[in-house]
Amino acid sequence: MTILLLTAVLILAAASLMLQRSVPAIISFAMMMFLLGIYYIGLDAKMLGLFQIFVYTGGIVVLMLFGVTIIGVEFPQARKRPWAAASALLVFILLSVLFYRTLPVLKMAADKPTEEIHLFAAGFSDVVILFALIGSSLLYGTVKMAGMLGAKRGSKSHQSGDKRREDV
Amino acid sequence: MFSIEMFFAIGLFTIGLYGVSSGRDFLRIFFSLEMLLNAVIMMLATTAHHLGMTENIVLAYMVMILATLEAAAGVLIFAVTNKITGAVIPDEIEREELS
């Protein structure tokens, strides 16, 4: 069952990139995220699964719909890059080899009994700081871009107002 | 089972990488970026379940929050770039237009 679910995830992921029409591509992207949420629920990570369904299938797909309003129904034709597939395949092989080589170490680390229970932040405080830094810079970028977009719209409406006044 | 699930996660990462490096329109680049981050979340959730590394779930939540912020920033960058240059493909943008 899990394998079927994950195969469907990969097929939908490839379809969302290969489809030439934007709305079916978005639908397959949303379905992919939904199936991933179901997979997480199956892994006993119910909260993560529900977050996945609400955030991705709900929030991010709506954000992507905003992109569809700019792009249109059909995706535009772009220059072909034949090396992209080759490099992705190379990365796939490299990652697979790396994973199979580190698998015994991973299993050994998992089997090792934990001597003391510690807080997540005690072991991962550096990671938390790093995530906070990246998150705050992304938030800053979002606010800055929103400001830029507002200023651009303001100047455009100002220009069109001037033009109308000149016509009158 | 763990190896097979990780194999699927690597597959999802590869599809995302192909989408980013093939450099089509902005929307499909966003799809690919989300796939890359989701492959990481999938790996974290799988290791948490099969290897008992429960702290990975917290990391998965953090990556999810970053993915959400990245999508918001990305769509706004797309909107601003489209407003300035009228481009929907990264190849169409010329450096002079943005400066």
C-alpha cells in the first residue's frame, strides 16, 4: 500500500512538471501533496500529515494559483536544457550510493540506547538558530518584495492618472 | 521497507532537481523547489518512524515552515519581476531591466 502511494506521488510529481497546461499541473501538484500527507499519517506522524494537507494542499496551492493568473492557462515554451536530466540522474545515483553506504551507520545510531533524556533545543540549538536566521531573512525578503510591488503599482497608477489628465 | 521509502524520497528530490535545473517558467520552478523541500521532510519523517529518531519530526516541522515562507517570498519575487520586466520565464529577463 505504501509503495503504491509513493509511486503515485512520484508519478504526480513528474506530471506536474511535464504537463503543458497550468491548471492540470496545479491539480497534480496538490494531489501529490495530499498523498504525501496521507503517507505521513500512515507513518504515525498524524500532526505532520495534517499540517502537510492544510499547509500545502490548502495554502501553497492557493499561492500557486496566483502564479497561474500571471502565466495563463498554457505554460510558455522555454529553451531546452538536455544536461538537466543527465545531471539529475547523476545526483540520483550519487545520493543512492551515499545512502546505501551510510545505512549501517544510521541503523547503528538508531539502535544505540539513549543514556539521558535531553531537550530538543539542547542537542539542536545550532540548527534552531540557523533555521531562525533563514526564516527571518525570508520574512524580510517577503515584506521587502511586497513593499516593492506596492510601490510599483502606485507609480503605475500615478502615471496612468497623469496620462488621463493630459488627455482631458 | 525503510530503504525503499528512502529510495522514493531520493526520487522525489531528483525530480525536483530536474525541474529547477531545466529552468522553465517560474511556476514550475516553485513546484520543483517545493518538491526538493518535501523530499527532505519525507526523509526526516521516514527516519523518525523507522529508526526511532523522533527529534527529526521537529526538524521536519521547521523545514515545512521554511518551505511556506519560501513559497510566499518566491511568488512575490515572481510578481515583482513580472511587473518590472513582463517576463514569465527566467531566460527572458535581461540584467538591465532589473537594475
